[in-house]
Amino acid sequence: MALTVVELEQQRVLMTTHLSRSPLQVYGSEVQLQQVVLNLILNALDAMCAGDQVLRRLAITSEVVRTDYLVVSVEDTGPGIATEDMDKVFNAFFTTKDKGMGMGLAICRSIIHAHGGQLYVMPARYGGATFVFTLPGVG
């Protein structure tokens, strides 16, 4: 998240976080998992700034479910993802961006799967999109 502070300020996006302080540990590559979170944040910023949204909010949360796994969500107030594109966004070379390559979300999903988790998308509560991934706890 620290890597995006300047961009958040430049694009006038309010980011809130609610991160669990649970002792649950997950096993994985810190660099790869940081890359997933960074990609999800940058995609959210792109989505919010591509439209005419006046209210630009990004919410990042994490919580532990039944002491078994970690759930992380990245929710934005952008234009959202068209219903017909929801199943395609994780396909390689599929993009909704003018200058996108369509690889970021496919790579993110493969990283999360390699760590034993799942990555999926759903409409956000107030418009926009919510990307959620889960990671199993070590135990």
C-alpha cells in the first residue's frame, strides 16, 4: 500500500484499511503476494480514474475466518465490471482497458492458486468492483 501513496494523492482517492491483527500465519512468497495486492490496487485506481466518479474510495480489508484462512478484499467505487465480463476478467489477454495487456489478473489468480487460495470478483456494495482472495493458514 505504501507504494501507491503518491498515486492515491494525485488521483484524489481516499483509501481506508481495516486489517486483521490475528496471529494466523500464511505460507507464501511475500514478493508474489505483494504483487497481487499492488496489482489489485492499481487496477482499482485505473478504474476509478477512467470514469467520471467524483467520489473515489478504495477500501482494503483483511480478516481471519474460523482461524483457518485469511480473506483479503480490495473494493473500489469505479464504474464496476459489466456482468458479461465477470467470468472473463481472469482470462489471459482479456482486458477492459484501452492500453491493457490482459495479463495482470490472470497472473494474480495463478499466484493465489499456487498459494492454495482463491481469487474472485463481485460487484461492490456502492458500485465498482470488489476483488477478494483467500489464503489458507499454516497450522
